[in-house]
Amino acid sequence: MTYHQKSLHDAHPARPIGYHVDAAAENLFFTVYRCWMAGYATGDVACWDIAWEALCREMPVENAKPLFGAFHHFVRTLRQSAVDEVAWRPAACRALCRDECLILAMADAAQRDARPQLATAAAHLLRGAEAEGAVVALTALAQAFARLGLFITPVSPGAFDMMIRMGTEPGAR
């Protein structure tokens, strides 16, 4: 099964918070996102080549191109908007860190037009920095995913509350 054939209803409801490897859309999202973050962190453009190859393995080039550009815009805007460095894990990691969980909640909210969740997650991720640019870029990316049939599994209210509470503990990132 390819990513563009996966639907919102295919997600396993008992998946732990922050565990994305078995969720097709989330797996692709975080593989590409992490490659973009690694490229910026290391200055190695090969990371972005890996992101491109991940997209092209799962969809036709004409679908991969706009997603690649949307990821670039989101990651660049996110990094420029953040007061502190945004945490991320290596591409092969099966679980998400707290900041990635907040990005997941933002992507879910953007696809469902759940503006309060989107604003709350962005505020906690960016810790008081101006979030509008990152929210606009993430919304464009999430909508591009949805147009290709890639839907982020909805984050339950309880899981979202837990993500927010995790950010109030020292060393939560």
C-alpha cells in the first residue's frame, strides 16, 4: 500500500502518543521533516536529497514537487520563527520528541481546521515567538498532504493535553 492510498480510517486507535512508524502519513511527514531539519543543522544538502527520494518512492514526481517545496518553506519558516532551537530526532527514529508531537498536533489541526488546537500547539512549540508565519506554512503543508489523500491521524484531546503538560516540566524537550 502506498502513502497516498492510506486513509484517515486506517489508523490503529491504540497507537501510543508520539509513535508514528505505523501511521503512513505521519511516517512520511516526519521522515521528510527530519531530513529537512538535518540538512539545515549539518549544512549537508544530501539530507534534502534523501527527503526528495522519500517523497518520490511514495508518489509520482508531479505530486512530490509541491510537497518538497512546502516542507522547505515550513522548516525554514519554523526555524526563523523559533526563539529556541526546535528539537527533532533522526529520520530512522520510531518515536517523536515533544516538539515533533506539537508539530503533529499542528498538522492534524490544520487538516481539520481546528484553529484553537493549532494556535495552542504553535504557542507551546514556539514559546512566545511570533507563530503566524510557521502556522501559515504548516497549514499549507498539511493541506497539500490532504489533497494527496495523506491524512494525519487525529490527536485526541487527552493526548493533546498531555503534550502541553510535558512542556511545563524542566528538560521536557
